[in-house]
Amino acid sequence: MSLKSVVSHSKPAFKARKDSDMTLLLGDTVPDFTADTTLGPISFHDWIGEDWAFFFSHPADFTPVCTTEMGRTSQLSAEFTARGVKPIGLSTDTVEEHFKWIEDVNDTQNTTLRFPIVADPDLKIAKLYEMLHPSESETAAVRSVFIIDSDKKLRLTMTYPMSVGRNFDEILRVIDALKTSDANGVALPADWRPGDLAIIPPSVSDDEAKIKFPQGFDTIRSYLRTVDITPSQKDNA
């Protein structure tokens, strides 16, 4: 066998994927859908409107970890509102089951849950958003997180297993980071919190950075420049 034959046979076969097979990627416009929720029927894109959305899925109603997560989201309602973010949950149960479960959530988590929970008993939305992971369950959604901006673009995804609850401090932190990056044209370092130094992207030249950040910046390496974007006390006056 010739070398040419060996090479040609060793190449992996390329198979174009259909749109229906495509994974939802960062920057994609998220799929729209209509569904019944605990606050009535919605069209997802219309419901988001000019806000951002925190769309998150649960394996099932009346399960322990899910109950704490629904409660925590409710307890943080003022934090989401302050950031212009609407929470919306989903599990593969009916609206009637959701209503009964909300009573338990409110009672056990000392809250009053007011955000919508999507009913998805036919798994249509769970499949659309790839919330079903067969090694976990064929019928129950894993703990998916989708942060969606006002342009209906996917900005972040996280997936937790059924046995582990989400870190809501991180969810709020990453929303702050995304909005700060958008507003200031910066990148954010590991473990960034509001008030910490930001990073000037390498795509911005030093000359451009001097104009964009007149407060000055520190050059640690040619590719690593930090800048304080926290408004001064004078600016806040």
C-alpha cells in the first residue's frame, strides 16, 4: 500500500452536522419557544424583552436539592432585579405540579417565589436546550444554567450534576463580570469581583488604551495590562 493510500485512509471522515444537531454555543441567539408557566403562557424572547435572563433547569419537582435552589433564587430576587436580570426555571413537570411544589419551597425556604417556572412534561424545551444528559437521566433535566442578554444572545452556560446544587454567588458574580466587560471594553481576571482591577484586552493598543483609560494603567507584561475602572469618589459625588 502506498503512503498516499495510508494517509488518505487515516484521515477522519468529516460529516457535516445538521442545524438540529448543532450545540448551542456562546454568542448564538438562543432558541425561542412558547410554553405554559406558573405565571401563564409565555413566548420566551418576548418575555425576556429588554432585560437579561437567568434560565435554569431542574431534574424534578419535590426533590431536595431543587427545592433549595428554587428557594435561593427567590431569596435573591432583589439582587437579580438590581442587575436587570429575570430568573426563569424549568423542570419536566406540569404547571399543576409546579404550583404544589412552590408551596413547599416557600414553606421550607422561608421565601415567596414569584418568578415563572416553565412546564415541560413532553421534554420539548429540555431537548431544544440540551438539558437531558442520558448518563444522568433520560427524562429529567440536569442543572443547566443559561445567562442570556437582552439581544437574546447566549453569554454563559454552566452544567451541574443532579446531586450538586448551583453556586449562586458565582452566578451573580459572572453576571456582574459580563455587564462590566460590556460597559467598559475590558476583560476580567480570575476571581474578579466588582471593585477589583480589570484587564485591558491585547487587541487594544497602548495608544488606544491611553485614550480609553485616561486614569492610566499598569503594564505587567506587554500582553497583561491592568486598569482601575472603579469610579472615583469625585465621580460618585
